[in-house]
Amino acid sequence: MSTINQPTALFAPVPNVGLKALLDEAAVLFDALLHPAKIIAEVEQMRALQLEADRIEASDPARAAALRQRASRTGLR
């Protein structure tokens, strides 16, 4: 087989991770624009968890930390 007909790494398909990430972000943005009430509800829930954590910080710091951690993951579901 001649070297002209051999496939090379230059022509091998390369996974485009950046394009996939961009498309995923665009899909999330589009979903947020279509369902603003969902985003507002998540923000209100995070705020309520933060306020509760602030309220109990002095008496139960471990529970306050757990509430803050839960609040930080609310929008990631």
C-alpha cells in the first residue's frame, strides 16, 4: 500500500468537545427562557435555605453548613 492511501492522524475525526459544551449551554439557556417560573422558584428556594442557615448559624453550625451546601446545589439538578 502506498503512503498516499494510508490514513493519517491529520484526517482522523476529532471530537469537538468545545462545540458540544457550547450547544449544552445554549440548550440550558433556551430552557430557562422558556420556563422562567422554574428559575424564579429555584432562586427563592436557595434564598430561603440561606436565610435559615444564617438564622441557625450560632446554635447549629453543622446544620447551617449543610443547608448552604444544599442551597448551592439547588439549580444543578
